[in-house]
Amino acid sequence: MIKFQLPDKLVTFDYLKLLKDTEIKYGEQYYKPVSYLSLIHTKQDGSKINVPVISAGNLSCIQGKAKSKKTFFLTLISSMIFSQRDVNIVIFDTEQFNYHSSTTLWRINQLTPDIKLKFFNLRKYSIDVRLEFVENYILNEKPEIVFLDNVRDCMQDINSWVETNKILTTFIQLADEFKTHICLTLHENPGKDNDKARGAIGTELQNKCETIFRLEKDDAFPNCTTVKGLFTRNMEFDDLSFKIGEHGIPILSSEFDKKAQEETEYKPSLPYTLKENTQFENKKDENEPPF
């Protein structure tokens, strides 16, 4: 039996409290969640803006075929996030041997020597222990960014809708409560033309994620990988591409704005805590769009 120990306020039912806390009111302003990573979107007129793809309180997914360099992209995206935001990142590895995990950590530090990152290898532990450790780490340490590589290793039955709902609901609650972004990696089903992530959880992630990053190997250039936004809640970002350089360090070959937070049309928001943000400097008319 998988155990979860979320705060009582997230698991106990109180109708009057839910009635008050869950209603979205017309004319009320709500702050956009803090963007931890923004990527470039090219408009039809050729101008470029930055669009948020990883933000506080949300989920995302990195998917691709087996050996499509998902862990290398995790290395790269960790560095990209820290170049835009001074945040705490944690990676939970359920697949690799300790030596290979340490190699991944070394590559991240070569890309970004001052990165604030913790790395844990949970490969030898049971599913129950893996999930409880991840959950308790978020509860106690409250990191801004969490990578779980691979979420399939935290499930007994990847096709179980009951288990899928339980795990994703828990991650959504944790992300929302602590303004953490949780990114899950998952394999795709076999087949060249099949872009669906595996199992019931793969289907449900399409509905729940802010962004799904899909990795595709370049048949013409085996050392290169393309990253597409398979599903995004915001505007689509331009495709990314990277190659593997010396010592296995991923090299981004696409345009990337390290100062996106200063130039994006999506203004950086205050911390995503509605109860504290009751006053607004520029109150909009209730008929204006809330963005």
C-alpha cells in the first residue's frame, strides 16, 4: 500500500472551506505563477518573444523513445533553468546505477558550476520508499524545481487509472501547496509514428501538464536531438536542438535567451500566493481581460 502524508488541509473534506477556496471570481485579479524557464516563440511577423514553459505550481513531462537522450536533456534544461532563475533544483533518478548518476551530476556542474542542485539515486529502493522519499523531500525542503526520472519506476501498474490518479493528484497538490514545479520523464510507446507516452499516466499527463517536451532523434545526424512542445498551455515555443559534445556534455544549438525574465512580454509575477496578494497597484476594470 502506497502511503501519502500530505498536510491535513489537503486531504480532509470541508465543504464550506472548499466553497470559499476553490471559486474563481469574475473581475478578481489573479497573479500569474512565477516562470522558472521561458523559451523563444517566433511570431508570424518574425519578431521574437519569450513564453513560459516551466512555472511555479505546475507539472511538466519529458517524453521520448528509449535512448532518445532524455537524461541528457534533463542535464541541459537544469542548466537553462538556473541561468534564468536562482532556484533550488533536485533530481531523483530511479533508472541509473550510482556511477552513471554521478556522471550526470558532473555534466550538470560542468555546464553550470554554481548551480543549486541536489541529486538522489533511488534505483535500488521499492516503489513505496521512492514515492515517500520524494514526497517528504518536497514537504521538508520545498525546492522550486523537481525532476523525477523516471515516473514509471514509481508505479506498480503503469496502466492503472486508480494508481495514475493517486500519484498525479499527490504531485499536483504538492506542486500547488509549495509552488514547486515537478517535471516527470516517461518513455513513449514503441513505433516510429507513435508519439504517445506509455500507459494511463502518459494519457493523463497530456491533460495535467503545463508543457510536454517531446524528444526526437535526428535520423540524418544521430548525435543530434530535437525537442518539440508536444502540448503547451501557453504559446508554442520554437523547436530546440542539442548535440552531445566532449565528455557527454549536451550542447544547445538553438537560440536561448538567458535574460528572458527581463525581456519577456509575460511580466515576472510575485510569488504565487493568492492569500497575500489582495491589493493591486493598478486595479483593472472588471471587463478587461485578466492578462
